[in-house]
Amino acid sequence: MTHDDRDSHAVYVGSFDPLTLGHLDIITRGSRIFSHVTVGIGINPEKQPLFDSDTRVSLCTAAVSTLPNVSVCTFEGLAVEFVRRCGSRILLRGVRSLTDIDAEFTMSLANRVLDDEIESVFLMSSERYSHVSSSLIKQVARMAQGNVRDRLKEFVPEVIIEPLLERVAPA
């Protein structure tokens, strides 16, 4: 069995719109397993994200600032091609539910066809975050009554709360 630097560097991709505590949990745990984790924020020109790519990078960078072996950047195109450009062969993925496992299994098989040297490594979501999704967070931010900031602290890093509320606040 051979081991090189590509085996100690993982790449975690997603839209991170916004970054959730579930995402941050996977990043943090991944940073303890791998010598480096690159967070790749995917740019999909066909989608209208809540935050533009520069804002997502700056928010994510702030959220991971205590993790010295984590970097954040954007990418376009296929995740496996981005992993290769990062000099890695590990695609880190988080799974929350059986539905996620099914979708990730399908994606993993497709990725193996696209690049059979890229390995997908899955981390199960911590129970505390298994229900958290970016769409749920957007809904809570738009509809919650009372102290919305306190409610959002259960779902997103503190640095995300104000920018999120500014984006979803009714005009």
C-alpha cells in the first residue's frame, strides 16, 4: 500500500449557502483526521444563491478561522476535477440520513467512473445536526418569531447570523 500527501489532504465540497453547524462539524472532524482540509464552495451559474461566492468564502473562512489546517476557496465544474486540482484524492462527504446515503452512494459511483483514483470518505453527521439543512435555516431565518438570533445559534455559526438576517429580512 502506498501513501503520499494526496492521502492526507481531504476536499469537502458544497454550496454552503449558508454554512451550517452541521457543515462546520464535518469540517472540524475532518481536520482532526486529515493533515489538511480544503473547503470547496461550488459555483453553479444555473442557481441563484442567497449569498454570492465571495461572501460565502469570507463567511466560511471566518467560521473556520480557529482551524489552522483548513482553507476555503471556490470552484466551478466537477468536484472530482477540483479534488485533483487541489492535489488530493480524498473527497470528504457528510451524511445525515438514509436519504443522504442513497444520494451519496449514487454520486460516489458516478465520481468513480469520472476518476477512479478519487476516493469518497463519508462522515456521519453528529446526531445534534442530522436535521440541519441550509433550506431549513433559511426558513427559520424568514419565519421565526421572537429572538431569531438565539434560534439561529442552534443551526449556524455565530458569524453567519447577521449576514443571514440581512439577506432574508422582508423588504
